[in-house]
Amino acid sequence: MKNNRIKYPVLAFWMLAVSLVFSTTDMFAAELETLVETCGACHGKEGASSEPDVPNIGGESAEYLKVSLKEFKDKERPCVETKIRTGAKKDTKTDMCKVVADLGDDDIKQLVDYFAKQKTVHFKQPFDAALAEKGKAVHGKSCEKCHTEGGSLPSDDAAVLAGQKMDYLDTAFKDLVAGKRPMSKKMKVKIEALEAEDFEALKHFYGSSQ
């Protein structure tokens, strides 16, 4: 009887501990699913939508995604009003600042870890081969040092440019030129040295990676 008094409470404790672990896991899974659903309404569940003006985010580095979300949260990047593309709130209006406003540090960590693990999808889009060739030279001279291997490596912790949507890139370049997006001093010098035709060529170079 004495052994049973020890054995059963210990067994009950471990059963309770296991139950708590599983319930906590389920809770985090449900929370992540909700967060991903919110982002996926525009970016696609795996971070690759078919919308030409919405950037692919699947396969970006966790660090790059974290910095990007913080910039939106701090309203350091343009928060342009847009329509939600899919889901229950389809066609209602929002912007990135509103989407991330209530995200806590744990929410952001879950999101960036999830999307960083997804496959990098190169968007299928028409491009001008001659401009792409010119853009390759511009990239090699001005961008390759930080966006290595043609802007294709997430491990650079910089935006993956290869295969990104050209419509989105056009907007991003214009925002950078206008000083509407944060950038390092080194990048600022590079951006200011480029001409409009250089950006056009870069857009086609990155868009040619399919």
C-alpha cells in the first residue's frame, strides 16, 4: 500500500504534465494557423500569391522578415491601402501597418519562422531579355555584394530579388529612390547612383529568374 501511495500521485502528475504539453502545443498550432491565414489572405498560405503587386515572402530569411515586419509596425515603410485578395474578408481594405499593429514578439517569431521554412517560388512573368542582360551587369556592379548570386540567397538576410514580382519591384525601387523605405548608408549611396533605366533593367533581370 505504501508503494501505491507514491506511485499513483507520480503517475497522475506525469499524465497532467503530458496533457498540458499537448494542449499548449495545440494552442500554439491554432494561433499560428490564424496568423498565417491573415498573411496568406494576400501573400498566399505558403508565401507565394498569384498577385503581381504582392511580393512573395515564402523562403525569405527569418531575419529579413522580422526586420520588415518591425518597419511596418513602426510605420517606417509606406503602408499603402490595398484590398485583401482571398478569404472571408476578401475585397475589404487594409494596409500592412494595420495588419501588423497588434502583433507581439511571439506572434512575429512564429510568423517569420513559418514563412522562412517555405519554398522560394520564382514568379512566372514576361520579361525583356535584352533589358535583363543589361540588368545583370547593373546588379553585378551595384547590388551583388549584398544580394549575392543574382539576389537569390535568403542567407544574405537581404531581400530575395531573383524571381520576385516585377510590379512589386517597380514600386519598391520607386519607394527607395523617394527615401520612403529605410536603408543602410551603403545602400543609399548605391541607389542614388542609379538611373531610371538602371532600375528598369534590374527589374527585368530579377524577373527573368523563373
